[in-house]
Amino acid sequence: MTNDFMTEEEIEISDSEELYEKLTLTIDKGQEPLRIDKFLMTRIEGATRNKIQQAIDNERVLVNEKPVKTNYKVKPKDKIVVFDSRSPESSDIIPQDIPLSITYEDESILIINKPAGMVVHPGSGNPNGTLVNAVAYHLRQQNPELDENDLPRFGLVHRIDKNTTGLLVMAKTQKAMTSLAKQFFNHTVHRRYIALVWGDVEKDEGTIVAHVGRHQRFRKLFTAYPDGDHGKDAITHYKVLERLNYVTLVECRLETGRTHQIRVHMQLIGHPLFNDDFYGGDRIVKGTVFTRYKQFVDNCFLLCPRHALHARELGFIHPATQKPVHFEAELPEDMRAVIEKWRNYVGHKEH
């Protein structure tokens, strides 16, 4: 069970883009009445009473589908659900003046269009210079009275890879964080990505179902486990947007949020993301290796020096208004340029 009490290294190797975990417990028939905070301390490794009480106060602990008070006493057959955040502690965050592209902001949420090369939160090997450091500075500018201990924990409920661009939502209140975490867990958040992949994808649309988890030997990589013997369940729906002979522009809709899910799933069906150096896309996958074509592909790699993946759309129920909201971010310049270069190469025109 991963939880609030994880180390930075453990956060770094998590196999989910969604920065929370859901723990479900059913109370044994013989359980004596016991305060829920004391009961959970015995069930969650490394938990402190203060952390448990915060989770209860913020309605991230449900008993029989309803919030409870810290003095609630568990009884036989109670069903307890804990939504356990794994975002970094505010005391670990140094506010830094780093430019942010803010798509939308109100008192509850912050929608950010993340650039390529920016890590979402501090972790092993990335102690600062992250999106969360930038958000800490942004919030302090809004309220200079905030000291480090008062800075909110930034409500990280999901993340995107360092070299993936696009939309990310952050909660500015505990209420918003709880609401968003539940929506992500229940797969009701709309997430649409645009990817340029190698090869001519056979079907116009399809669904990839295969567990995704850490590679057994190479721990920085993830891999697909179609038999479900390792990893966690993962579902990606894809649709072809444009065929460019050697490469294909696709949209991917996530039903689950595993780390590297789209990258791993597209590799599984033989279409790694263009210039994905982790999963075989940084070489010629489709087409001959004669000098002129190789030079063209190398020039494309220079135009888009990362895996070609962009988080285009994000939609959910607003935590405060309870109304649907929807946000979009246009393709970044590097992806637009490389797509146009392929269109010119194969003689296609935009449509």
C-alpha cells in the first residue's frame, strides 16, 4: 500500500500517474469497537495519527460510503475506503520563480499547460525546478502572508511525464483535492491525448487492454503484461486522426492512468511513439534506411527532440460548482512542426 508517508524515492518509482491510492477494508466479525483513527494506524504502514486525522477531516475516509468523524468507532462488517494522497509535503517544497502557462484558475483549481522538459513534482534526482516549485511561488505571490508551513500541498492528483506536454489539474483546497481524487479513481475524468506514432496503424480505432507495470529487469522502464500476471490494469482507447504512410497521428483516451501507459500500449501493438527513446521510437521503425530518408527522419527528431505526446483535453466535474468543465490545449510548436514536415514528405495536405 502506497500512501502519504512514502519517501521521495518511492514516489519516483510509483506505477501510476494518479497520485493517490484507494484502500478498501472490511471489518472482521470479531472486531471490538475501536476509534477509526487508531484502527487505521494499525492498517496503514508508517501512518501517524495526525495524518489519519487530516484524511478523516478532509473526507478522504469513508465508512459505508459516508464521511465520519475521528471519534467514530468501527464495528463488524463496516466497509472503510481511504483515498490516500501521495503528493509531496509542503515542507519539502521551495517556491521558485519559474514561468507557468496557466490555462484557467479560480479559488478551487488550477489548470496548467505543462511544457516539455518540466518534471511535475520533486523526487529522486529532481529536488527542485519542478512544476510544483513553480506553483508554490505562484500561490505565494497571490498571498505573501503564506509561510512554508501554510503552503497547501498543491492537490496533485495526477501527473504527466517530464517530456509530455499538455494539461494538468491541481487542487487549491482540500475539498477540491478530495473531489478530484475520487473522480480520477472512478474513471470519470475525460483525458484525451494526441500522439504521433510510427507505422500505419491498421485499425481506424480500437482499445488496448493490458496490465502496465515496472519492467522486471530494467526498473526505469515500464512494460505491458497482457496476461495480467504483473502490474495494474490499464485501458487505452485510440482513434486514427491522420495517416502519413510512415507515421500515424492518433488520439488516445485514457480509461486508467498508469505511468507511461500510452507509450507502453502503443509499443505493444507495434507502433511506438515517434522519438520515444525509452520504447524504441528514436530510430527508424517504418521505411528503408537509405541515406536521404534517414537524414529526413533525423531532421524530424531534431524538430521534436522528445516523444511526440500531448495531453490535449481535460474534463471533469468542478469540485465547487458541481458542473462539468472542459479544457483544451493546442498542440505545441515542436509537434506541429514535425507533423507538417511529414505531411510535406508524403505529399498530404492538412484536412
